[in-house]
Amino acid sequence: MADRTSSDITVSAPRSAVMAVIADFAAYPDWATGIRSAEVVTADAGSRPQRVRFALESGPIKDRYVLAYNWDGDSAVRWELAEAGTMLTEMSGAYLLADDGGQG
């Protein structure tokens, strides 16, 4: 497995719409490979998830873990592992959204 990954994508939608999709954890099993469930454990005062429990099944890898999220409006969301699983013992990441100067 990779120690670090990075990618860029351009989406023709406002940042608020993109962030709404990112925050819709109940829908993750529909589009996120290997995610069998994603349950919001706690949310902040603005109703954005703070802690989310995931069930992962990807080939021989099966695990459950909790990620803690830190939201910066519609500009960024960062996460880190709050409760390790059996196999997953470290994870952190971020989605950083920026306008491209177009219609978004």
C-alpha cells in the first residue's frame, strides 16, 4: 500500500455542493470502493460530522475504524484516525477545495 497519495480533480460545481457530497457519509457505500457503512457518531453545532465510524471490506481487508473530521467552511476538510481498527492503525488526509476562476 502507498504511504502517501495525492490527486487533483476539477468539478463543475460550487464548493458548497462538493462539500455537501463529501459530508454525506450515509451515501459513501454507494460510491466509495470498499466502504460497507459509514455512521456519523458525533456532529458539530452546524451539523457537520465530527466523528464517523466506518466498516471497510476490500478484498482480504476487513476492518472498522473511526475518523475525526475538522471542517473549514466549504474550503477544506481534514481527517485523522480517532479510533484505530485491527488492520488500520494510521490515517490522515484532507480535501482542499478551490475555485478555478470559472463558473464554480
